[in-house]
Amino acid sequence: MLDLFNGSDAERTEWVPSAHLHRLPSDEAPYFCDEIGLPDIGKKLAKIGKRDYRRMHLEKLALADSLQAAGRDDVANLLRNCCTQLIVDRYSKGVRVRGPNECKHPLCPTAQLARRRRLEGELIPPIERFLAKNEGMQGNLLTLTEQSCPAHELNYRHGEILRAFSRLMSFTKVKRAVKAYVRSVEFTRNPITTLWHPHIHTCIFVSKTEYFRKGSKVYISQEQWAALWRKALRATYTPVVDIRALKGLTSPLTDKGRDALREVIKYQVKPGSLTYWQNGKAFAVGRQTPELYRKPGDDTLQPMLNVPVIAFCDAVKGRRLVATSRNLQGNDDLDFTDDPRGEVKALDLGEFICTETYQWHTRGRDSGFYLVGRSFDEPGSTKRGGSAMGP
Ligand SMILES: [Zn+2]
């Protein structure tokens, strides 16, 4: 299973620390801690690199308010209790941020970041192995769209587009050409028309020599892809389809190819597209404007508030948003343990300085993460080095 979070109970009990790593630009002054005491206790957490955790938390709370108003208390509480404490590990060359109790809900801005990192860790190594084993592969980005739909159709249309994708991949012509794939669903919402646009980004691997050869029998042109997608979608119109080669996504995998893969799985809903800011406050879209939707257990459509947020929740519930072909699923030799030491080493954040703990406080305009404690013990250094064997 690749979908790491659907907010189920089983998922929540297995706590995975979500670590966000930041490398400070070299011209930025290194961070120094005070040696004695905590004179700066109560200090507000500033932006870390590009990331503004305060802003993300306020957006989270705005989404929670919207969910609560719509009667979705369970998801609202998940978001409200998500990462109310932040642990910041300071190193000479960078910073790592961890958030315990992460909600893992696709709506949550920080869970999206953590999910992306987990997905990269899960998807990239099998693709790397696949490309090492299979010479002459070329990755292509295939975008499959369908017509936009109102919020009340989103859940159904999401199911349809996933079914259509399975159909597409089962067509003989496609099976012959595509050696492996990664697919990801993205939802965009037009704030003017309020219509949703679910679409699929998929990275398909084809054999360069076989597929792009002159007079190749397996080659599929953009027009042919559109026709195949129309058939798979069982649509009465020709849907918009786009295919292009991804630079660096070849055998063997290059850094550029890795970046291209990251783009494919980037997000399911653009961060911030379900919230807006006014006078320094965050609000969820749809809090003021009613849209047609149905109440639980009632099939009649009626104008309701808070529709965008609940429509997205309903559409992603229990569904796998990112999936791969079977030959990219052999992850047996992968270790999923989130060992912070290993990661730090991989990114070379330099010398450990200290760990700071920040707590969220809601204080109107002064809401933010405030420093409550500091430790000089390096995380992960408690590992015993001595003999583990008994007498
Ligand atoms: Zn969260």
C-alpha cells in the first residue's frame, strides 16, 4: 500500500515523526544558543527557510473551523490537535523540524509536506532500481484530464477517473508501450466558477529504442493518447491530454530525473487553495458562499456552507491518491524507519547545536509557536553502543 494517510485509526496509532529539513543559506549567520539558562523562553518561532509554520497552523485551524461548522467534528479535531508542538533541531548548517501527533489528513498543510517526503522515500528507490535493471528507459509525463465538475459530483468523479485509469492501463496498445508507471491524482478548484477539476499526472516509462524508433509500432501520439483516454473515460467528448518527455528520467536515474518525479507526486490539492487570508486572518473557502451538497444520509442536494472542504474530504476518503504499477512495488529491502540521525547525515546539516521545543498558543494576532524548552542532547544519540549480548 502506498497511500500513507487516509486518517484511519490504525494509521494514527503508529506514530511516525514528521521531519522537515531546512538548509540555511550559507550567508545566513549560524545559530547560537545561550549557554546558561533560557533567557529567551517565550520567544516566538520565526519562519524557517521558506516555511512559515505559524501561517500553516492558522490555515489548519481555519480548515478545522470549517469542518466543525459542517458537522465533521472527527476530522476537525484531527487537524486542531495536529502538531501543536514543534521540535526544532538546530545544526550549524541547518534546521530540522519535527511535529509529533501529525494528523496525516490530506487537507492538512504540514501533513502534505510530510507525506510528500515519505512518498519520495518510498517511490524513488524502487524506480531507481527499475531503471538500473532496465536499460534505455525514458520517463514521460502524461496528464489526463476530464471536464470540471461541481463539488457534489467530486466524489463520484474521482472514482470514475481512477476506474478510467485502470481501464486505460489495461488496453493492449498501452500495455505494449508502458513498462511501468506512477500515477497521482490532483484536485484543483476554480475559485470563480467554484468548479473542481480532478486530473491525473502519471509518469510512464517506455523503452527509448522501441517506442521512439522511426516507424515504431508501439509509439502512441498525443492524439492517440487522447482517443484512448476518451475510450477509457467513456466520454462523449475528447478530453484534454498532454504527454511530454521528462528530462533526466532515464536509465540510470539522474538528479534531474528525481526532481521530475517529485513534481509528479507533489500534491493532491495545492497548498493554500482551500484557504484565503484577509486582514491577517485565515479563512476556509466556502464559509460564506453556499454551494449545492448533500447532508449525510440524505440524497437531496441543498445549498450548504463549507462545501469545498467537506467535498474534498469525502472525495479522498479511503482512496489511494498515489499508486504505481506492480513492478515498482517490490519494496522488501526498504527500511521505513524514520531514523532522524540517518536523515541528518544524508543532508549534512553539520554539527548539532540544540533541540528546542515550541508550543502553539492561540492569542489572537499574537498566535504562534512559543519556546518552552531546550535540550542539548543530540536526538538519536541515546543509542547504546556497548555490547547488546547477555552474559
Ligand atoms: Zn496535520
